[in-house]
Amino acid sequence: MRLRALCDGWLGRLCIATLLAISGPAMAYQLDDWQSVLAEARGQHVYFNAWGGDPAINGYIDWVAERMAAEHGVTLTHVKLGDTAEAVSRVLAEKAAGNTDDGAIDLIWINGENFAAMKENALLYGPWAERLPRFALTRPEANPEVREDFTLPTEGLEAPWGKAQLTFYYDSARVDEPPRSIPALLDWARTHPGRFTYPLVPDFLGSSFLKQALLGLVDDREPLYHPVDDADFAAISAPLWQYLDALHPYLWREGEHFPTSGAALRQLMGDGELSLAFTFTPSEPAVAVANYQLPPTTRSYVLDGGTLGNVHFVAIPFNASHKAGALVLANFLLSPEAQARKRDPDGWGDASVLAMEALSEHQRAAFEDAGDNPASLPAGALGNTLAEPHPSWMERLERAWQARYGAQ
């Protein structure tokens, strides 16, 4: 009562300021009132931290920025990352410094490994994802992968953005029959030395190759879907190192040097230095052919036993300065307009997370293929998807790879 009486007096302004400083800034929006989120977001400047290593992806985010400004009055800056871990480290450092509400990052394009790290260290805002108006368009009950990231339940802490699956591609002018399994790849490399390689670990695509190879070599995959046990790691991963020891002498530059990214791998294919490569974006070969980055004789396929696939997500740090703007951005990324634009082979070519049956006939029309591209995967080729191992395996495999091959 005494404090309330004081606030009613001539010290009212000072008292209110003091109470705000103690309690922290109040949110001016409610997640269940989307209009309040839109109102709070207008005029905000959202810093979207996302990988910046591909011009097609950067161009798509530039388009998103234009639409966000026009439709919602939100300014979007793409903070281009070389590795998502950079953003995770920054949020962790801000938390350690006591920065709980003025973070430099508002939204992060994140993968399972970094999601696990942020979740474990309480670096994420939420739950919020399933309260986005457009989340229902993913039909999560029929598509449970939009609620799981590298075996971990998302629990509303991140929103799906796109789908990816490991896809191999080759130059049919040089290769009559490409290898259809991981063991067959070694045989193929022996007879075509220098014509295949994979990106330098820990590049995401390079690390994904390690997981794909391990899945294709072990007799029992079940341990890979649980946290890695150091006591069993050596025995379970032994087939992978034996395989790579045999493979490396037949890689491009005899495995002594590796391209730094998937884009660099694609360029080696375009320059004719390689005959076989792979990507985590199934439409990438067709898009690259259309853009004259790969020869028209390029063809795509997946391994007979299936290939690694996942959904990729966006997350909001716990201390994001512009949470409302980040929420509006995440919801826009789930719009049929944005998802169709992202899927367009003339742009990024990333697969949609929307369930077509949840869309209107007019909305579905925007996702129809305009024509046939010989470099595209055959219809139904992506039906056999191998789930991502537990995220702890990726970090452990990367460390072991670097210890074994990183000094070369």
C-alpha cells in the first residue's frame, strides 16, 4: 500500500520506471491474439541469421525482405553466416553476460545439432511455433516430421521452413551407371579415381555424407537414434573409418584436399573436374542446369536403400529484441506464397513443408511443375527417406573425422 501510494504521488514517474527495471519489459502482444503480434511487429527491424553461402538462397531471402516490408512494415536484415554455430555462440555469450532481452539475433535458420545445443542451454524462446496461424497448413498430425528435429521433439520451440534429402547427381556423358549404394560408391571410385569427393567436415553437407555412409555400412542402425555412448562409439563407427581409409586415395586430389561447401562441390561438377556429386537440396541439379552451372547431361538419383532426409527449421532466441517481428516473419515463411516461391526451380528450389491437401485449389496450382527437366528426380524418388541420427552423433563424428583426417 505504501509503495502504491508513493506511485500515486509526485514520484510516480520515477516509481514506474523503477518497477519496469525490476520486472523487465512487458510484452505488448499475446500469442493467441495475432492482431496484437502484427501491430507490435510493425516498424521493427528483424535480424535473420541464416547461412549465406548460396546466391540462390540469398536471393530468396532478399525477396522475403521485400515482401515483409511491403506487407507488414517489418525491416529484414539477412545476417549471412558461414556456420550456424556462430549464432549459437553469440546467444550463449549474451546469456553469460546477463543480456536477457536485447539480443542481436531475432531469428535463426537452425539445424538439429544446433537446436539440441540451444535447447539444452535454455537459449530458445517459446513455445510459439504451433501458435502461428499458418502452422496448421503443415498438417502435423499427418506429417510428424514437422514436430521432430534430428530425433528431438521440437516442443513448439522452432517452426518448420523446408525439407531436404540427400540426392546424388552425375554427368551422364561421363557415367553410364552410377553407384546405387555406399559400398558400390567405393567400387565406383576405384574405377573412376579423382571423379568424386565430399565437402570438408564440419561443413553440413560433408558431415551429412559421414552419416549417410555410416547408415549404409552398419548392420544395426538403432544405436544411431539414441545419444552417442563414448564406450560404444569406436566399435559402431569403425566401419566408417575403414571405408573412408579405403575411399580417400581415390577421391579428387587423392583426399588430401576437400571442397569447402556444397556450392564448391557443384562448381567442381560444373567445371568438369568431377563426374559424381551430391546435394541436400533435391532440386539443386535441375536448377543449376537451368542456370547453366551444370551441363544439360546432368541426372539425379537417390541410393536404392534410401538417403538421409530432414525438415529444416527457424527458431527465436530467448533474448531476441524483436520477437513479434520474428513471429510474423516465421509465419510469412509458412505462407503458400513464400513456400511456392522457395520451391520454384528458377529460384532456390527448396521443398515445401506445407501439406497440399491443406491448401485451396488456387494455392496448390502455384506448386505444380511448369515442365520436365531431365536433371530432376523421377516422380516418387524421395519416398525412401532415412531419418537423421541423434544430433550427438553428428558432433562426435565430426570430432573423430577431424582428429583422423583434419591435419592432412
